[in-house]
Amino acid sequence: MNQRYVLVVDDEPHMRRVLEIMLRKAGHLVFVAGNGREALEVLRDNPVDLVITDMRMPKMDGIELLTRLRQDGVEIPVIVITAHGSVESAVNAMKLGASDYVLRPFDIDALELAIARVLNEAEVVRQNSFMREELNRGWDAFVGTSAAMRTVYELIRQVAPTKASVMITGETGTGKELAARAIHNASPRSSKLFVPINCAAIPVDILEAELFGYEKGAFTGAVKERVGKFELANEGTIFLDELTEMPMALQAKLLRVLQENTLERLGSNRQIKLDIRVIAASNRTPRESIRDGHLREDLYYRLNVFAVDLPLLRERKEDIPDLASHFIAKHSHHIDGDAALSAAIVSRLQAYNWPGNVRELENMVERALILCGTGALKPEHFPLDLDRSGTSPVLLASNTVSVGPLVPAVEELEARMIEEALAQTEGSKPKAAALLDISERTLWYKLKKHLPKAND
């Protein structure tokens, strides 16, 4: 058990000493007080994780202390110990928010178990409180009023109230987890847990155990049972980020779980029923992932009930000023200088193509705030490699142009550049996309638009 701060409140010095020795032996740090008033003074000046208090004491007894704590909004768990127990006093203590009620004389082992249980429950409450706060992240974290983002907002509003599985695609840094959280937060499951898991960040040999859990003794090192992420997300939402990095064999097991709405922990034959919404995401183009053997086609069809494709930052540069201002507000709490955006800074930011998308912009803003120190933000605080940003004009023939309808001319130029890129990369679409400084998803879209035969 982790070390905790425990306050013992008892007017009998001998009992205080017994409890203090017991708690220190268990590894806790202990404060002591002779009555409720002294306890309030200790609580005012020290961090406390648990209060163990006698019921009857002079000046302020245990019930008065518990009442005062709850009136002041202090949610520290409290265990009440007394030799004057009765059904009425127990009920009263529990109604006031006591975590447990113990009668003297008590067994030391039983009291230790009660303390461990109360501290563990408090830790769970703390973690759940944090996770509830995490649930509220997502929708409000979206910034942008461009047409591309308005489309995303509308898609989220449409799918959120349903039970449909969702497939989110987009380059790294476009905000796939934010979109998943927004869908969950706007859904009927918002009061339950949102459980994210990055399939690319967990070693292959333990990913199955992380997803589905295991029983004690299921494999070497499984010294106790573990609840998997799917079981944890029951009645809520699980977010499978970078799904295409999951091994194909595990994808087959995932498909079965989704089809049958049940799972079995590793080392168990017991079936656990699931009521869960699945949101998956990938920075790869799903169709290409299927072709390249990174994604099962049947799993893709099972998950792609509703698709949300997130735009690249370079496709919505009109949102950059609002995004940069948002990140300045987020990270400037430790900056004393002038963190305002100037027109020159905005122009510089919009001249860059942001291959790392919104995440790169946030990192760049945070770095600029550090560089500016107590001074004002300047363009030189944003050392962007504009020479590689794709902003230079491209001339395929000569410097002379003929004036005519713009749209067909642009489309013809795009088609010619794509053909040339494919020729230079011997037909490799990922390499061609990199050469053109666009995503594979964008390349597939433009191929379908300009060169449909190239998709065959």
C-alpha cells in the first residue's frame, strides 16, 4: 500500500499511542489530536488522507467533528471508533458520511483491513473524479470555425446520440482522440467511462492482456487477476487509437468480441457480457491498410458504421489564429511578458504547411512562449522551415501562362503533378504522397477525382 497521512483523534493517550504504532508499522505518516478542535487545527495545516476518531471526547466529539468536516465540504474519509456503540449512533455516523464504524474492543487485524479498504476506496473515488474531469475534455477543446471543422462538428452531433461504431481517420496530430471524446461526451453514455488505449504504444505481447484482462495464473507473472480495458469500459466507450498497428491475429479476436458482445479473460472460460461502444482511429488510409495487410477487411466493415475524417491543419489555415491564441492562453500561465499574436506572427504561421498538424502548432507555441521569456512574442520565436513548407510556386513548363478558366487549369496541374509523382516513385502511393507533401488520404481522394484508373 502507498504511504498515506492519517490523523488519529482520541482523548485517551494510550489509545492514540496504540493506533499510532499500528499505523506507522503499516508505513503511514501519523498525526494525533486529543479532540475534535485539535483535529481541525491539524487538518488546517497538514495534508490528511484519513481520519480515525473516537466517538466521545471533550470539547468536540467525533460526531461534531464529522459534521463540521462535511459542512465545510471536506471529503476526507473518516472511521469512527467507540466503546459506546449503538445502532442509532452507527446510523447517524454513516448518514453524516463516515466511511466505517468500529466498536471497542477491536481486533487489530480487523481494523487494519478496514483502514486498507477505506483508503483503497478513497483512491478509487479520487481516480474516478479525475476520469470524470477527463470526460469533459474533448468538445470544448476543439477550436476552429472553418468549413472543414463545421463539417466535423455536425458529424459528431449526428453520430453521438446513437450506438453506432465510429471510425476516425486523419494524420497524426489532427485530434482523433479529441473527436472520440467529443462523441462520447455528447452521447447517452457520457456518465460512464471513456477508456482510451493506444494500440501502437503497447508491446504486442501484452496488448491482448491489456484489452481483455486475465485471471491469476494465466501466464508467468500473472500473480493476480486484472480487469482489461474492454471490461473497464463496459456501458461506456472504448477508444482504440492506431487500430492498424494491432496484430492481425488479435484483430480476429477483437472482431469476435464485437460480434458477440462478450469476452473471456486470458486463462478463463467465463463469458463476460459487454455493452460497449467502440470508436477506432488510424492515421493510415483504411483501404490502403487493408491492401497492405495492416487491417482486416471484415473488422473495418464492423467498425466503419460511421466515418469521421479529420482535416489537416494546412487545409484549414484560417483556424490558425484562433488555435494559436488558444494555445497561448493554455501555456502562458508561467509567462510574464506580452503573449499577444501580431499580424506578422500570424502571417508566418499561415505560411507554413504544418506536417505535424495541430499538435505541432501547440508545441511550437509553447516553445515560442519559453523563448520570449518576459518580452513580447516575435516572429523569430517561431523558427519554421518555410523553405520546405510547400509554399513555393511550381512551374511545370515555362514562366508564361495563358489566361482562362481557373478551376480546370488547377485540376489539370494537380493531375499532371500526381502522375509525375507516381512515375518518380514507381507507383508507390505512400511515397508519392510524401513527395507531394500531402497525406495518403488526400492523394487517394485526388486520384479518384482526377485519375480514376490509377485506383484500379
